[in-house]
Amino acid sequence: MWRSVDIPGIGLLTKINEAICKAQSQDRVRFSDFGTADRLLIVSDYAGDHQSSQFETYSFLVLGHAAWAQWEARRRSIRQVLDLPRRRLSYSRLRDRQRQRVLPLLLHAAGSVQGLSFTLVIAKACGSLFAASDPASAAANEERFGVWKPRDWERAQRVTTFVGFLVAGLSAPNQNVFWVSDEDAIASNQERLKKLTEMLATISSNLLPHNLGNLKCGTTAIDDGTLQLEDLAAIPDLVAGSAAALHSGYAAEGVRLGPVIAPAPASLGWRAHAVLDWMSDPRLPLTRLVLLIEPEPTGSGL
């Protein structure tokens, strides 16, 4: 279950935490018990950084070691049956028929395990999520960790903050945590990956009520050639790409989401439709949670 991350002074995370706790208390979302796992695996991917998108998406897949083992067995079976030893799967690569054939099978395999797909859709109109923090602390953090251009520095802060938030809400004492990020600009070399690890350790120590075991970070570049990590990272990649397409389509049509479900945008392609159908399938054990963050219509906050 989700353990409330109720800490003063954590800004937007307080609102996100309140939304999750409310949904859990109303039984609208159920979380797996990650506390029984020896290891917690978090895989992340991001989308929407191109100029035509009005939203950026940050998607995370969280699994315990037992769920990961179940997924891995099914993934290998799918690869063998379809004879797809080397083809990588991602939202931007769903062009050929072989990848299109494997898409629903891999999605079903991921949806059939106990875990969490957690996605944040953030309107670019929000600007920086950290600009309102203490200027002195912000300057000190940038001097200590900042090896990125301003745009990538913002993304690095967002990603490590969201990972630390998930670890705080889901992990157990002395649990080992392994975070794998897509090879994004924020983790494009060893120096940046080292800084990401340091940032995550700092953020986690401020949010966690308990000590962890080992906290390790890596990217999909460490895949051993079996596409083990690549296929796992494909799930948040697909979700991030679909969520960005969906909300950008709504924005283009002038649709503001509210309590009434809106029809899919006319511009939405088959790739996003396929993933979003999977996201909304209530029969699958995987918890799938999406939160939209945008400016208040009055302009007073998010």
C-alpha cells in the first residue's frame, strides 16, 4: 500500500501525496505490497520535450523482485515465439509489423504482474517546479549537482524528486532499490549519472522515515544484449509517449479535463489508442496511475 509522505515544506509533492492518499482511501486505486520484496526496481522514461508538445510526461514502472521474475519469463517467451531477438520496442519505433505484433503481448505481460505504473503529465505552462524554493538552497544545489543545461537541470530535479517520492511511499526498511533511467540527456554520461545518484540519495534521505539497503542507479545502456532492461523500459516509454499525445491532443482541441470523461482527440493515432486501452483495462493486476499537473485557471498555483 501507499504510505503517506507527510512532510512539511515539500511543495507540490504534498498535493500529489494527498491525491494518492485520497484515491487509496476511496478504494479507487490499490497498491501492491512492495514491503515484502527484498529489492525494489524502478524503471523510468520521459516524453514531450519536443516543441510541438504542450506537456512533458514522466513515467515510472515499479516492481518487486518476484514480479520482475514473472515479467522476465513472459518477456523471454514472447521474444522466442515471435523470433524477435534484437528489435527494440519503443513508442517512436512502432512502425513495422513485427513490432506491432509484439506490442499487445508485451503490454499484457507487464499488466499481468503486481506492480505500479506511475505517470505524471505536467503542462509546460507550469514552468519550473522548483523556482519557488529557497534561492540560497537552490543555488547551493545547482553548484553541487548542476552539470546540465538549465532545461536538463530542471528535468534532473524532477526525475530524482519523483523517484525519491516513490521510494518514500512504497519502500520498506533496509530494502535494496535499483533505479534504471532511459538514456536521456540527464543521464548521457557517467558524470551526470553519478550526480543523479547523489541527488537521489539526498532527496531520499529527506523524504524517507527509514534507512534503505543499497541504492543504485543505472541506465538502459547497461543492458547485457538480451534486451532485458530495454524491454522493461519500453513500458514507461510507451505510457509516457501515449500520455503526451493524449493531453497535447486535448489541448489542441481546447478541451480542459474535468469530472466528465472526454472522447479521445481526433488526432490521436493508433499507437496511443493501443496503449491507453491497456492503461484502462480493469482486469489487469498492475496498478496504473496517471496524475495531471497544470496551472490553476485563476493563475494562483498548480
